[in-house]
Amino acid sequence: MSTQQQRGPAPRQAAIAEYVLAQGEGTAAELAERFDVSLMTIHRDLDELERQGIVRKFRGGVTAQPSGVFESNVAFRLKAMHEEKAAVARHALSLIEPGMAVMLDDSTSTLEIARRLGSITPLTVVTNFLEAINLLSGERGIHLMALGGDYDPLHSSFLGVSCVEAVQSLQVDVCFTSTSAVSGGFAYHQEQHIVSVKRAMLDSAARNVLLLDHSKLGRVALHRLAPLSAFDLVLVDAGASAEALRDLDEHKVPYQVCEVGGDRTDPA
């Protein structure tokens, strides 16, 4: 009997999750061999990980990639399209001035903005994203307002009715948000409880900016978040296809294409 079998399923499932999040996907046969267990055991493990919302099963395997009804775990999203998100975030900084109140949603795209805010103080920053809260909590010159609510470990953020009510009590200068899919003049997201918080954020800002890496263009998800007309500006990285940009043009969406690489903060 292997060491992992002796320790029980929980440590093995955690190791399987870590592997799939790192690789993006895997087959049941590959995982059974890697973790020295039967296919039946692997399927039970994958069923449990899917129940927890960490991975999504498909015929013969499992994936951490998003679908129309499944948003990837925050651990996977933190690693995905990192350079593209950083490029968009660098351009977003040009929209922020000292003294502003800025709202950041729980996306890994806005986390890239949070990483760079220390150079634009003083600022008030409002967010429900624990990753951003931890990052900014020790930053001098930033008045941090953490939005409470029900903690969701899969998103590392605070959500629910109390979070929505907290957002609705505020008015900020600019809100930066991201989402899972954009197509046909609409922004979409897989999860209703995420949508309700993002919509409240859009209503609480004088200006709204949507951050997108190009993988989100030309896709749809279960819930319509908002028409793209709800955003004053869309920022997308230069990996966006000509077809995707034509779709934005056809719907008269104001957008800016951000070149990947470098460390400039001014728009191209």
C-alpha cells in the first residue's frame, strides 16, 4: 500500500487538485498512474473535487479550464495569462490619480493593478478580494476599505447580500472589474452570486473600466453580467484577434489595446 493510500483520500485529493491546477487538465488514467491508485478511486477523488468546485470533469478526464458554467479556481486564475493581465493593468494605472477612491473586484486582473498602486498615493481602495486586501494592507498612503460578506475560498473573496449592501453604500471615482466572457456586446459570468456583486460595483462608480485578457473574447457564460455599454472603457491585451476587435467595433465599445511587455504606464 502506498504512503498516500495509508494517509487517506484528503491529502491525495489536495495533491491531485494542485497537479491539475498547475497542468490545466489531466486524464483519469494519467492521474491513477501518477498517484498509484485505481481508476475507481481516482473517479471518486475527481467527483469530490468537482463537488468542491475546484475542477470540472469531462469524459475521460478533468480540467481546471473555465466553461460556460464553471469558473476556474482562483489558484488557477492567478497563474493563467499573467503577462497579458499585467499589460492591461499597466495601462489602467494611467486612469488613476492621487486622491481618488478606486474599487477593485475579485478578479486576478485587478490584482495586477493592486500590485502597482503604491506609486499613486494617496488613494482610497475598496475591494472584496482577499488577495488584494492582503497585498495592500501594509501599503503606506493607501486607505484600504475591505468589503465584508460571506467568504468564498474558491474565489478568495467576500460575496453575498451583505457584500452587495456594503457596495451600495459607497460611491467611488472608478471601478475596475473583469469577467469570464465577452461576446455580442455583453459581458458574461458563470456564477450568479458573483454577478450580483459586480453589478452593484458598476452602479457605485462614476466611471467603469473592464479589464480583459484576449482569452475571454468571443466567449459566453451562463449569466449576462451587463451590456458593454455599461463600461466607459474596455482594456484588452494585444493578443486579441482582429475578429474579436471587430465585434467590439460593431457594438461601438470604447476600447484600448495594450501591448504585452515593458513596464510603461501610459496608454499606447
